Amino acid sequence: FFRKVRTMSALFNFEAFIFVLLLSICTCTYVRSMWQNLLDNYKKGLWGTFYKLAIIGERLSPWVSLACIGMAIRILFFK
């Protein structure tokens, strides 16, 4: 009666990976706009990665917003 449903992590599912990437870019851009000292370019490691995501969100904001809208339409209407 019951089938075991396999779940994939976001690293192996391309759609989930794109969703997590877009969410990370948008979150880091928002955090950088509110608290600029939290994400600066002198940090290394994970904080440096967050800074790079924030810069991507600032410089490519029209493309990131179109990708977010496209992902929202995909999730709401086609899934």
C-alpha cells in the first residue's frame, strides 16, 4: 500500500538548487542593504561567499528579479 518516497537534496535536484540559490542571493542582498557592516569584502570563508551573493544581487537585480518571478510562476502554476 505504501510506497517509499525518495527525497533528493537541493544539490542533486536542479530546480531546488536554483531555488536555494535565488533565495540566498535575495536574502544576502537584503541583509547588505540593511546592515552594510555585516557583509563586507574583507571577510573570508562563508561570510565572503555571502558578500559575493549580495554583490550578484545588486549588480544583476533585474535578472535576479525576473528569475524569482519565473520561479514563483513555475511553483504556483506548474507544480
